[in-house]
Amino acid sequence: MSNVAPIALAELRDLRLAFGEKEILSDLNLQVPSKARLVVLGQSGSGKSTLLRLILGILKPTSGDVFFKGHNVTRMPRRRLNRIRQKIGMVYQYSALISSLSVRDNLALPLEELTRKTRKEIDQLVDEKLTLVGMAEARDKMPSELSGGMRKRIGLARGIIMDPELILYDEPTAGLDPVISSVIDDLIISLSEKIGATSIIVTHEMESAFKIGTHMAMLYKGKIIAEDTPEHFKNTDDPVVSQFISGNTQGPILEDTPLL
Amino acid sequence: MRGRLPFRLSIFFAQTDRTGVGSVPLVALVSFFIGLTMALLTGYQLQTFGQEQLVPGLVGVAFTRELGPLMTGIMVAARIGAAYTAELGTMVVSEEVEAIDAMGIGPLRFLVGPRVLAVFLLLPCLVVISDVTAMSGGALISRWAFDMPFRHFVNTALENILIRDIIAGTIKSFLFGLIIGLVSCYKGLTVSGGAAGVGGATTSSVVTAITTVIGFDTLCNIVLVAVFDK
């Protein structure tokens, strides 16, 4: 284990994760530059969401290290890990809003539990973040009263409520119509610019990926096989990356892992 | 943050309302019928020996010491234990528990603490209601079937109930509350496998909680007899 602090905001080093015999990630290395919007591409079930859970310390790797601002989150006591998690916002694929709490209470929860802010300050912050995602009118609604796109936006507002330094997005536009997807994409870009946070976006929707990303990485067979700018990704000669981007059925991806 | 309660107070009060106040009708009704049936059946048998005056003592002691905590434990395990497991299990499946964990809050203070404490503190209160309604049922049927005045029933029952019976019943109620709370929350938070997983965990939670409650009841009886009745 190395204790040298990496320059990147987050870094995954020689990461391996296996559930019994099944290896999900192997020798995975990835650096997340500060202020970047890193899009992680990969097939469904390739371990992209798992990657985000490893960064949050929810899953522990079989071997290897995950650093956040130089702190190794894989070997951290629970109390310290909770403090690190307050600096990371997570936006879930299905929003994961607490169904028994109103939108206001969902957003207020981390502020009430983790800070000493007054009710007035909390309400102000909640209103501010709801306005940022264009959902101020949904303040007193319950999650069950909201559509998928609205929930996603509330999930986004909750993800940034603690002004995190790193925001993790798990399939932020999956299952949404093209217009709402575009709204969410724009929101991700404007949020990262407004609050100056670094973002990791896991997706397999290429249009969103190229629109949002300032950096890109491709996860394939448990490893990061390419890490570059979106322009270089578009013009790559890597057969796997280029097949994934084009959605071509002919190529190494289906030859290696036949789906049909 | 330091200097805070290990559970969220607003959720604790919501859970006490649901666990305690919400369970009163069920516990009262079932206990009333069991008390009534018990008095009726034992009364008929004892009547053949002319000993029906033993009915109040029998119902009183049986409920304060044994049936009150046991029946309430079983009812609460079925009603509240199942609800806790299904609720927490659904939250696990819909990633709500993970989201709470990911925020750095941790599910103990927010989810487990208020629930376990609510059922732990409220079960003894429900047992008191169970004892009182069971004796009311017994008194009512004794008045009708054996011509026993209410005052006589109450006085005889109180004469027969010993402090040690009440202590034994109270210790059991706290213990059963703790068992139900811990089992149901554990089963809920360890759910895997979607909707079917939640269903399976809920069944397992009720079965485990009831079996454990009966098991600990037996154990308590052995220990309490060894301690008090020598």
C-alpha cells in the first residue's frame, strides 16, 4: 500500500474486485483530474456502477487502493469514511429518494444530520438547490408524486446539497426521453461549472457522454482500456472503443462476449 | 457530530405512535377474547369441583406473568416486526439505505435506532393493556357464566397476583421488544433479491421473531422459577 498522495482528486490504483470466483474488476487504474467531468463508458454489467461504490467506500476492493484527496478510503475507519462521504455527492440511477420523506426533507436530511445549521439556513439551502435544478415548486411534494425526470432532478439537488467536491452520477439519463435527457445533461454541466465540483459520470448513452465529458474512460473486461479526451475518443483506432461508440454489431465486443 | 442522541427523535416518536398506539386495538381485542375464553373454559372445569372462585387468580397470574408478554410479543412480531422488515427491505432494494449510507449518515441512527427503541419501550405498555383487557374479558364472562360480581373478580385477582409475577412479566416484555426490534431490522437491512427477497425476509423475520420470543420465554421461565420460586 502506498501512502503517497496522488495529484488527482480521486485515484483508483491496481484495483481488483471479485465476488467469489467471479472477477468484476482487475488491475484497474484510473485518475480523476480535479474539476474534470470524467465520463466512464462501458457495457451494461461491466462494473461501472461498482466503480462508483468503490469510490464511496460502500464496496471494499479485494485488493488495490482508492484515494480521495490523497486519503485511502479502502482502509479507513467508519467515522472518517463518513466524513469523506460528506464531500462526495452521489446521484443514483433510480434517484433513491427516501420515499417516506417529502422533497424538502429528502434534501434537508444530510444538513440536519451532519451539520449544525438552523432550520432557516437549511430551508434557504434547500430552496437554493431546488431552484438550481428548476424544481422549486416540488418542495412539499412526496417522491411518489413526481415523474422519473423530476425525481432525477431532485436526486441531483440532493447530490449537491452538501456542496461536494466530487459528484458521482450513475446513469443520469437512463430511461428518460431525449428532451429530459438533454435537460439533465445541461444541468450536469452547469452544476459542475457553478459549484466547481469534479464529476464522474457513468453512462452508455453516447450522445450524453460526448456532450457532458471533458475526459473519457472506457471500462472493458474489468480494466480501463482507454482514457483520453472526447475528441481523441471519437477518432480512436482502438477497435473496442470505436465499436462501442458506433454501436456496430461487428467487432471484438460481441466476439469476446456473445450476447445473442 | 458530537453530543447527539443515538437515534433521530422525530422518527422515534413516529415509530412509537405506530408501534404503540397503532397496536392497541389488536392487542386489546385479542387479549380480551383470550382472557374471556380462558376464564370460561377453566371455570367450567373448576365448577365441577365447586372451585370456580379460582378463576380470577388463574387469569390474573397467567396473564401478568406469562400470557400477556407472550401473546403481545407474538402479535407485535407479526404486526410491527413484519412492517419493519418489509419497510427496511424495500428501502434496501430501492437503494434508499445505500443512499443514506453514501451521504455519510449511516443507517443506525436514522433507521434502526428509532425502531428498536420504540418497540423496546412500547412493548411493556402494550403488555399492561393486554393484562387489563384479558382480565376484563375474564371478569365479564365470570359475571355471566358463574355469577361472580366484578368487584369480587378484581379483588380475588389482585390478591393472587404477586409482585414477582409483575416483575417477571415486565422483564420479559422488555426482552421480547428488544428481540422483535433487532430481528426485524436485521432481516430488513440484509434483504437481497428484489421483491421476492423482501417477501422472503418478511416471512423469515416474523417466524424468527416469534420462535425466538417463545424460546426466550421458556428460558426466562426456567431462570425466573430458579431465582424466585425456591
